[in-house]
Amino acid sequence: MAASRWSQLLSRGALRGGLARALSGNFIIRVAFTLLGFANAILLARLLGVEGYGFYAAVVAMLNLLVIPSQFGFPVLATREIARADTAQDMSMLRGVMGGSFRLVLLFSMVTVTLTCLSLIYLPVPESLRRPEVIWLVAALVPLAAATALLVAWLRGIGNVVLAMVPEQVVKPLGLLTVLSAFFLLGRSGEIDALDALSFYFLATMAALLVALYHCARRLRPRIAGARPQTSYKAWLLASVPIGLSGALQIMNGQADLLLLGALGSLEDVGIYRVAIQLSLLVLFFKQVVNSVLAPRFASLWSSNDRASLQRLVRRSSLLMVFSALPILLFFLVLGEWAISLAFGADFAGAYDVLLILLAGQLVNVGAGSVGLLLNMTGHSRDVLRAVFFGSAFLVIGCLLLVPEYGAAGAAVANAVSVTTWNLIMFASVRVRLGISPSILWPAQRV
């Protein structure tokens, strides 16, 4: 019911046919992903405890950071270039983008894994990260995650935005949940630790990669059959630099606070903060739904110079984002502390105060609209890089200053300031570069 109303709202003039249906399908998968993610988080918290969950969260945060240099912006670039090639029916360029991006991501992954393993062995890192099991998991997971992200980007570029969500947002969390549930229901929770949970995470990632590979072979191979690949490595590498750096800084905004909290605080702080972060991201639920559907549409409208339609589409999507976030915010304000204790256990009750701080930054994130996506999909990725650079600087400096004294609450303050900073900078960039207003909270510009 709700999904159909949201699709109707967006389909009036701006979204039609397949795009409106994609929004409904996107919404269904996002709901499934959110439910699966919370089920996994609850099981992990119950099975591993605060400290064990903190170690698991710290290693996953490290892995997410290592994926950055492995893919270096090529998933975003591939989505953009494949959407353009598909719109122009240029199958030579389509094949070239696919082959070139895969080779480059594979090369970057191998370099990243090699340097990371050497660093874990020879540099002064915590002893828990020197364990052979951790090193092997990192070496295996980094290229798997990078390759999966690239294959998903290919599917998204040809307009299969719903199907593109399945590997990472259904298969992966469902696979992890299946194994965790088996241990929990069989009463063997005391027999697994954080390393076991990370091994299950590896198996789930492998399953997601295989599903993504299967769907790419079915949908892309017939399109490029017989086409001679047309490559532009120099242009792609130059374009990937600002996209990759801005993506790296954005992921840093989501992972650096966890890592710094683990280094300057305690694993218990990391466990509590991880719960608060996951809950705060619920406010972004509908923004992520809309953005994943509209990414190729933004690129298409901008390349066809249809700025009026782009403005209408952006305003309608912003309306959906803002009004869908309000009920979630009210729920956390009224029942958040009770819900955290009930779901995760009394040991995690301290996450509520941290959550309230994080929500302040996420409200700015929602209110600003799809600013980062708009700039990336219209070729203004340097503006995203500049904004996220300042945001990341605030995050790191804030954590260094506040975490030693205030722990998880200090990291939350640094996070909220960081998110607010880069969203406001990108909001101004969209108005100047594109000549449109990305938010319903600000008057629309004449186009």
C-alpha cells in the first residue's frame, strides 16, 4: 500500500512506467535488507556480546575502508558510462567500459591486498589484527567485495536497478542470517566468536558475488556479443580520481569514526556505537531507495539537457525523502531507549544517547536532498570531493579531540558535524553548478 502511494507521487510527470515500478521494487528490497540487517545485528550482539561485537564491527569497518582503493570510484563511473552507452546504443563503448573497469578493479584489488597484508604483518597494529585468520580473511574479502560492487554497478547502468540490489542487499545478509540463526536456535551460541562470524561474512559475500556474476552474464553478454570493445583508459582514470577520492572520503565518514573509536576508546564503545549508527541510518532509508533508482535517470536527463524535468524529478524525490524520515525520527525520540534494550540487550542501552546525537546530522542529510548523487551523475564529482574532504577532516579532528574524553558520544558529535558540513557544501554546489534546487526546504530555481 505505502509503496504504491510513493510510486504514484513520483510518477506524476517525472517518473513513468518502468521507473515507477522500479521504485516499488526497490522499496520492497530495501525493507527486506533493513529487516535482514537488523536481524543480523541483533543475533551478532546476542551471540558475541559487547566486546566481541565491537571487534567484529572494527574488522568490517577496516574491510570497508580497504575496498575504497580496490575499486577507486569505478562502480560509480561504470554506472554513469554504461548508462550513457546504453542510451546511445553504443555497444562497443558498453563492452569497453565493462572489460576495462573489471581489469582495473582487479589490478587495484591485488595491490591493495598486498600492501594491507604487509602492513598487518610488519607495522605496529593491534595484536588482534595480526592473527593469521584475520589476514587471510582480509586478503580474500577485499577483492570479492570490490568485484561484487562493480558487477552490481553494471546492472544498475543498464537500468536493472532492482535486480542490482539483490546480491548485496538480499543474498548476502540472508546468507549470514541463515548461518547465525542455525547456531542461535541450536543453542550453540557459546561456540562461536568474532572470527567465526567473520568467516560466515566471507561465505555470504562469495554467494553475493556468484549471484551478481550470473545476472550480468544473462543480461549483458547478449548485448555486447560481436561488439568490438572501445576503451578510454586515460579518460576513465582521470574521471575516476575525483569520484574515487570523494567515495573514499564518504566511506571514511562512515568507518573512520569506528576505527578511531576502537583505537582511542574500547571495543565496548565500538559495539555500542555500531548499534547507534545502524539505527540512525534508518532515517536515510527512503533517500537510499530513491537514489539507487534515480542514478541513471539523473545522468540521462542532464546529458539530454532537460533541466526542467530534472528539477521536477529532484523536488518530488526530496519531498518523499523528508516526509518519510519524520515517523522514524519520532519513533526513536519516544521509544528508542526501550527498543534498543529489548532488541540488543541491556548492555547496549547506552546507545540511545549516542543515537540522538547522530540523528541531528542525518536530518540535515535527508533535508539537503540527493546532492552527492546529482553532482556525480552530472560530471561534477570534484565538487563532491571538495565537500567530503572538509567533512572528513571535521570527522577525524573531532574524533581525535572528543573520543579520548567522551568515548562513543564524542564520536557521534564528530560524525554529526561532519555529515552536516559536507551536505551543506554540496547543496550550495548543486544550486551553482546545475542551476536547480535539490531540496523542498529551499525555493526552486527558475530553469
